Amino acid sequence: MKIVLAGPRGFCAGVNMAIESLERALAAFGAPVYVYHEIVHNRHVVDGFRRRGAVFVESIAEVPTGGCLMYSAHGVSPAVREAARQRGLRVIDATCPLVRKVHWEAQRFAAAGFTIVLIGHRGHDEVVGTLGEAPDQMRLVETPDDVEALDVPDPDKVAYLTQTTLSVDDANQIVERIRHRFPRAVGSAKEDICYATQNRQEAVKTLLAENDVVLVVGSHNSSNSNRLVEVAREQHRPAHLVDDEQELELDWFTDDDNVLVTAGASAPEELVSECVAWLQRHFQATVEERSLRNEHVEFPLPPELRQSHR
């Protein structure tokens, strides 16, 4: 067996920022620090923080008055921000700047009177937060067919935005359908799908031809990890999403396979290393690193934490 480690993989700048933010908040303010939704979509990361005193909540009402609350990397709606303000919470906003950009675009289009078509997955934390920016003016679509069912007050005043962790190809198909149905539709000046999501998908696409099986390390509620699996399967390669080595199955692999290993943007590198070691133990695999591009993006910590560490 030969293992090909795809690069880039694993943590993106937004995840790094969110994780460091929660680590610093626990150190600065002590436990408990409440987090609205999972800080990132990775079971191991969340469980680790839970053991250290982070409390993950689905409602602001779960946070005691005056408590310390962090918004996850996925962002929140204005209604959540207002509820936190009314409860007098100490808020630390760890929203990924790329998600925040989509929120700003939603505000801008809504103020200009557009109907906003949001391309995304219903119920995803990021989508819920974005929809909250202009609930009366936004329409969620998940497939090209959803576009055909749209009812908008003015077909000449339609804008579109996308969830940051979508499949690039799938999103482009939906955008094409939007533009076909609404020829005057406008989008963001800069693409909404984040650089890390695009880079990880591009690496899988580029390396697929020389590999037989794809292994994606990431949690099952991670949108960008699931998209990596879909990218591989669309090219008729068997692909498996695992949280860690405990979920690996021997019958997924043979001694002669070339196995492409990658990781979603919220998966720690140590989990990748553990899966590689498992394959080496069972199949005497060799390992080759193949990186298509280097990522040097860094996002600043939230202002609340920068101020506390002067």
C-alpha cells in the first residue's frame, strides 16, 4: 500500500483562530466559558474543550446572566446577539472573518432592497446565522431545482450568496441556474466559498487519478469534510469519512491500494497521523506527502481577547 497525504489539509485559519480564542478565554476568565454551538465541527476538539470547562449551548437562555459567551466560528444571527446583550453577557465573537463577510454582504443587499438567494444546507449553523440577517428577504436553496421553485417579488432585483463550506462545483451549478432564471442577478464581488474549502477540494480532485481509495478525516457534522467525500465519489472513487482510527475498517482497503488521505478544515493533524499509523500497521504502507499549495493565512483574535492580553 502507498499512502498519499494531500496538502493542504486540516485546520484552516478560521478554525485556528476559533480554537486559540477558546483556549485563551478559558485561561483568562476561567471555566465555565459558554460557547454558542460547537466551537468548530469536530468531535475530538469539542470533547477536549468540554473536559476543560467549556459549555456548549444551543440557546442563549442556557447561559447565566453575566456569564462569558463565545460565538462559534460559524457565526450567529442578530437575534442571538440581541439576546446576549439583554442578558448582560460578556461576549467573545470568534466568528470566522469569511463567514462575517457573507453576513455583511447580506446586510448590504438587504438594505438595497434585493431578494437574497442563499445557497447552503438547511439547518447548518452557518446558514442559520446568515438567514437571520434578513429573514424576510432571504430564500434558501440547496439544489438547482430549488431555484426553479423560487417566488421573488422582483426578478430584476435578486442577489445570491453561498455558505462558505460548499462543494465548489455544486455551488457553481446552482449559481448558473440562478443567473439563467434571473439574468440580472448579482453576487458578491469576491467568491463566498472560503479559500481552505476550495484548496482542499482542488487537492483531492488533482490527486484522485493516481489513487484507488480516499480517506477523509473529519467529523460527520462537518460540512467541508462531507464535501471532500462527495468530490471523490463523484469521480467514482470509494471514499470514507472517519472521526479517527477507531472508525477505520480493514475491508475498505487492499494491500495494493494507493490511498489518498486528507482532512477537513476542522480536523486536528494528530488524528490524520493516527489513521496513517493504523494503515501502516495493517498494510505496511509507505507514505508520500503531496502538497499543491501553501497556505499562509492568519486571522486575528477577537478584539475582546486582544484587549485582555495587552
